[in-house]
Amino acid sequence: MQNVLVTITAATGAAVIALLVVEVIYRIVRRLGRRSVLLAELADHAHRSFQVTAVVLAVLLAVRLTTVHARDTAWRAVLLHALVIALIAAAAWLVASLLLVTEDTALARFRADVPDNRQARRIRTQVVMLRRVTIVVVVVLAIGAVLMTFPSVRGIGASVLASAGVIGVVSALAAQSLLGNVFAGMQLAFSDAVRLDDVVVVEGEWGRIEELTLSYVVVHIWDDRRLILPTSYFTTKPFQNWTRSQAAVLGTAEFDLDWSVPVQVLREELRRFVEGTDLWDGRECSLQVIDATGGTVRVRALVSAADAPRLWDLRCLVREHLVGWVRDEFPVALPRTRAEVGDAGGGLQWQWVQPRRPPGGSARPEGGDDARVFSGSPDAEKRGHAFGGPETPADPVQ
């Protein structure tokens, strides 16, 4: 009984000393953390795990040193075994906390609340994926270390290693879908194909990447639904990523109108309207006739916005405004099916009139720079060069 009391007293004293030492270190690190983000994160997130690890280690040393003469007693072996297991668990907690602190410090260097946050979102995606992997690895290693403290487990270690090849093959065949998703998740994180908060179109649904794990991806759809897809989907099937290079995007609004529509007047009205709204970012505004079949012409208005939500609202506003404007200002341009009776010299507004040609030349096509998507402005010229393909090399003979 006296030996037990000595052990308890020594263990209590060691725990108190460990708590005091940890508290002193904590206060020093917290004071230095005013100038360092890393030290501030250490003081906030690794304090408890460091405290528990230090206390368990101190108690383990105290028990081991005060019970040297009682090596043959059963309670000593059981107590030391329990303290070793507790020390492994506490050390795993401390290592995981230190890894999380390192990852949070890396994230703090990249701000996500800025307009151009593509790099920050890419780093955040990779760090989140690494965090999940490191936690799993630390937990697995801790469980393995705990199991290896049991003699019976160490005894079967040789047979386990001998059959590791067979088990690996069987496991790979049984979990090939799971492993495929895990590797696909790592590929997504480091290939920069998709990142957290990217705006995507998958399965005909428009949304943003809300969560990215090793096995599945959660897409937050615009109407607050969640589309959950396996990570292998994004490596095996095509999808649209609207924010891979930048958030600014282009959008269209199309109309089927009568051949009598005044295209240039409609183009000027589009320009006047978008210049009066704060949704337009000033990059692109054009109107073109892209088709003329079936008794109607198809007019497409192309506009740009700073991001996808603004573009959606801008497209809807452009569509609503031009529909109302054509209805009120040029109702004869509404799509119709008609049969013309009589000659072409009639004075009715809907009858065809011979176009007037300028003196000494052919009729010039109406429209200015707003009628061009791939020429007429610096952005359009750049777009035309990007989609123009390789230039034909000159003939060396010529």
C-alpha cells in the first residue's frame, strides 16, 4: 500500500509539473503569436493536445520510475500498458493538431474574399484534401501502434506480412470503385480541373462546388438543391467549369423575329439598355443575325458580366426589355406566317421593297463594331485569334 501511495503521489506531482510547464510555454507562444500567424494558430489549436500529451508522458515516467522494484506485479504491467496506449492516442492527437495548424497557416496566406480568388480557391481545395488524407493516415498509424503493443498481435505480424500481397490483390478487386474515387479525388485536387466554389454545369444543372472529398463531390445547385456525384464522374465525363480561369463570362439571349426587323436599330437599343444597368461589366455587347430560315430570322444578343449570377440576371433583363421594345416599337417585326398577294410595288409596310444602293457601289451591310464577335474591338480580335487555329505557312517556293 505504501508503494501504491508513493506511485500515486509521484504521478500527481508529475502531472502538476507538466501542466505548469505547458502553461508557461503556452503563455510565451501566445505572446509571440501577436507577431506570427503560425504561433497564434499553435496557441489556439494545439494547446489542449500538447497539454494531454505532456501530462500522460509525465505520469508514465513517474509510474515507471517509482515501480522499478515491483516489476513482477500484475497491476504495474496493466497500468503501464494503459498509459502507453493513452500516450499513443495523445501523441496522434498532437501530431494531427500540428498538421492542421500548418495547413491553416498556409490557408491564411491566401485570401478568398477578393475578386480574383482563383489561386486561393485552388490552394484551399488542395489543403482540404490533404487535411483529410493526413487525418486518416495519423489515425491508421495510431491504431496500428496501439495494436502492436499487444504481444498476440506482434506474434501474428509475420504471417500478416507474408499474406499482404494476397490481401492487397483481393482488397483492390473488392474496393476498386472506392479506390477509383479516392484517386480521382486526389487528381481533382492537384490537376486544378475543379476547385471549391467553382461554378459548374453538370447533368444539366447549374451550381457551384460546395464540398470536395476523396469519394464524392457536392454541387450546390442554384435553387438550393444538392447534387452529390462520385469524384470519378469529374474525371470520366465532360462538364462545364465557368470559373476555371476567371469569373467573368459571356451569355446570350436569342429571338426569332420577322424579316422586317430593323437590326441596326435593335442593336443600338441593346447598347443603350446595357449601358444603363450595373449588371454589365462593359466588356462585350453585340447583336447578330445568326440564322434566317423557316420564315424568321434568329437574332442573338451577346452580353458579358463579372460573374455567373450577374450574367443570369442580365440575360433575363435583356430578353425582357427587347421583347417589350419590339412589341411596342416595331410590332411588324414580330414572328408571323403570311401570304403576300399582289405586286412588289405596293405601299404597305409589310411588303418587300427594293433596297436602295449607294451611288457607284453595292449595298453596304448595316452594323458597326457591335455586330462583330470576333473582330472590331481588342477583346473580339483576341477571341478571334484564339479560335482562328494555326496560320497557313507560306509556300517556300513563292
